Amino acid sequence: MDKPQKPDPVRRFRDYRWDATDLLAYKEEGSAPFKAITRQTLFRDPALRAELRYFEVSPGGYSTLERHEHMHAVLILRGGGECLIGGEVRKIQTNDLVSIAPWTWHQFRASADDHLGFLCMVNVERDKPVQPTAEERKALEADPRIAAFLKQD
Ligand code: MN
């Protein structure tokens, strides 16, 4: 009888894919607005209580505008773009680190001509993100830079 195969402790990287790692949908289709973004779960260990994901946004794509209690620790691994963090729109490029504090509005957008790939560390157990109400969105759009950022859909 075959012995159960132990997972290889080294998973090779090529073209922003890792061996033995599924390329997944960002989240369930129709559950929230997003565009052209994929997810790979790189590490997930309840004992570690953390999960490390790699998200990749194609040119012109974006993650969901959301906020939640849990934090994000983000490392830009590929390309560049912009992100909304709370009341600010910031340019981001490869190797930048982005900290998203609890209950801070955030959204990542790839440039029109570049991919945006990033590692994102979160708690394994975490609360569900919420999206802005119409009023909260209006309040964000009071800032013209944020309005321009959100309008690129
Ligand atoms: Mn989030």
C-alpha cells in the first residue's frame, strides 16, 4: 500500500503561481463588487492563527471596498497601483508595505497598464467585511480624490 504523500515543504514559485497551490476566485461571485482579481492561499494554520494569501489584480481591476474589525498586513509583490486607506488614496508599488487598521475603509486597484499582486496576512478566525452604505459612500466621495478613485469602475 502506498504511504500517504507528505506535502513538499518547498513549493516552487513561477509566474506568480506556487506549486500545489490552487488559483481561487477572490470571493464568491455576486457577493460583493470586485473586478479581475484572484486568490491563492499560501499558508493557513490554525495553530499559527494566521493565513497568508496572495491576491493578484489584473490591469484595471480592483478589490472590494470594505472594512472590518480584523487587520491586514500587506506586502506588494508585483506591479503597482493605488489603494484607498481610510481617508487617503495612496500610490503603491512593489515591495511597499501597507497596514490596514481595524475598521478602516480600504480598496486596492491595479493601474490600467500593470498588474497589482500582493501578500495579505490575516487572522484565520476573523469577522466578515462590511461594505459602505449609500450614505457612507457619499461621505467618502466628498473628497474629490476619493471620488475619482472610486469612479474608475
Ligand atoms: Mn479587507
